[in-house]
Amino acid sequence: MTRIIIDNLSHKFGSTPVLQDISFFVDEGEVVCLLGPSGCGKTTLLRIAAGLERLQQGKIIIGKTVVAEASSGINLPPENRGVGLMFQDYSLFPHLNVRDNICFGVGAGSPDRQAWVDNALSLMDVKFHAESFPHTLSGGQQQRVALLRALAPKPRILLLDEPFSGLDVTRRASVRKETLSILKDTGVSTLMVTHDPEEAMFMADRILVMREGRMIQDGTPTEIYAHPASPAVLNFFGTINTLSSNVADGQVATPLGNFETTDLCNGDAVELFIRPEGIQLEEDGLNSFKTVEEEDIGKSTKQSFEVVSAQLLGNVSLVVIAIPNRNKEPLMIEARMPGNFLPDKGGRVTVKIDPNQVFMFKASKDN
Ligand code: ATP
């Protein structure tokens, strides 16, 4: 069974630690995404796994082979690790045509792999371009060629670094779908780097969320989205509304209503997060709802709030509402409504909150 295991890996550039105590595995046939902001160490981790960067601490096992181990000094070169690599710039050989690019790592004595290449060329719709040179291809076609080149030698593990970042938005969705389908058809274990949460959600069986050189959560896309382990993971999925409060009688009172908590203790200071897509607004019957007053905070559920701005962003509308906040400046809360929902600026809307999109964490200076 081919899987990759990264065990207790740490890495420094000079005296600066860039990866700390990283341990995870990619199981046979799994697509695992390393997700994290720019500079958190994703590419470095991929390069160490590939053997392009020397391992400093920890161990890497591919299949049954220890390919790198700091304590024993084992460090197999990239070509002996059985990894397929694809970088964001595709790195195609400009002087080789499409077929020769794809067959580069396939020996002439591997007729079955040559046949695989022919079949893959037809399936991926680049057969027509087999004799073309890379610079004459579109970005999407170059991406397919790079993917096939990485897969052609039948690697034990495929490592992909931001494989869709060079494509425009309209092309990206279809290329992702096609790529996932070929990865699942070939059954290759894949470790992919991305900073795009939507991409990770679409591609991954499991997502490893990274921050500042550390792994902060390992879970399925649903687990990561529905049960984020920390505010840092939550923040990664885009803007989030943050409210501060305290627990009293198992409840957290906020200007947007009361929320129950079973995990936090009475008296705890709490950071409460609400995703913009978890706030549903309504324009109807505005006047039948009373305006929130300071003494209502934490009590009323049927309040109306002032619309500060409303913008159509394509398939969603971004609406900002002002929430009275005791003696301080009003809180600006963002809601994302599906489709075209553009209430007038200065108008009033009522608010309904999806409890599944509310997250509470004990307040901490690290949040
Ligand atoms: P991005 O998404 O922007 O590519 P990343 O998460 O892949 O970011 P890395 O490229 O792994 O992050 O970089 C991690 C940190 O290590 C960064 O601060 C980067 O500047 C630094 N770094 C990367 N390569 C080197 C190097 N060869 N020498 C010194 N520092 C480096």
C-alpha cells in the first residue's frame, strides 16, 4: 500500500523556523490538501517531501521506504522517491512537444506506460496537440500536459503545488473537476498545496490547515468547515463577524441575540464568530419589528437594524448592517445573501442567524 508519512518534521531557514513538529499521512488513493496563508511553509514542506530541500529534522516514509530521516542521514534523491511533481508554473520543457513532455520520465522500455500516455492524451482532450509546443497551448491545456507528465511514470505519490493558480476563474472550475477525476481514476495518493479554501474543499478527502509553520487542524472538508478548531481556521474561510461577550447561565448575550453554550463556563470571556453566510436578512414587515434599544441587547430576537451598504458581488450580495453597541461605536456586521438582495442604504432589515454558523471560543490573546 502506498502512502506517505511525514513524522515530526521541523525545518529552519538560517535561524528562522518555518516548519515545526509537522506529522501527518496521506493514505492510498487519498487527495490531501495543505491549506494555509502565503508564507506558512506549504511549499517548503512539499519540496522537502520531494527531496528538493534537504530534511533537517524528522522522517519521511513513502510506501515501505524511509526516503529521508534526519537521525540516520538517509536522504534519497528526488528521482529515487517515486514522486510525481507539478508546480504552479507547470515548468514544461519549451523545446519538447506535448507528447515528448509527457513521456519525458517514461522509459522507451515501458510500452504499457506509453499506451497509458496515448489513452490519457485522448481522455484529456490534448491528443490533437500532441505535436504542438507548450507556448502554443492555452493555460488550461498546459496544465493538463503538466499533470499528465507528472502522472506518466506512475508515481507512488503525486505532489501538486498550487496547480490551478495560473488559470482564470472561469477555466479553473472545469480544470479542477477534470483533474480530480483523473486523480481518482489513477488512484494515486496526492498531496496538494493551495491557499484557496474553496479549492481545498472541492479537491480534498482531507484538509491539513497550516498556520505559521504549524499544523492547526486535520480533518475532512466538512469537519474543517463545520467544526473549526480555532478562530484561525475560521478566519481562513473569509471575513467573519466577531463579537465579544461573557457566559452567564450557559448563555452568551450579544446584540444579535443570545446563544447557548455547553463548552464554556459561566464567567468566561468569549469571542463569538458568525459567518456572513449564516446571517439571513429580511426586508419585509420592517415596521412591525421594533428598533433595538440599548436595554434590549441580549434579550430581543426580533430586531431591525440599519443597512449601511449593499453590493451585488455576482452570485451573492454583501450587505453591511449597523448594530448598536452600548456606549460605543455601532458594530458593522456583514451578511452574505444569495443572489440579488439589495436593500436601500439607510433602510432597515431583520436578522435571523443560522446557529450552525455561530462559533464560540474562550477569548485569548492568540485569537
Ligand atoms: P506561498 O503560498 O506564498 O508560496 P508557502 O506557504 O508555500 O507560501 P513557503 O514558500 O514554504 O510558504 O515559505 C515559508 C517561509 O520560508 C517564507 O517566510 C519564505 O520567505 C521562507 N523561505 C522559503 N524558501 C526559502 C529559502 N530558500 N531561503 C530562505 N527562506 C525561505
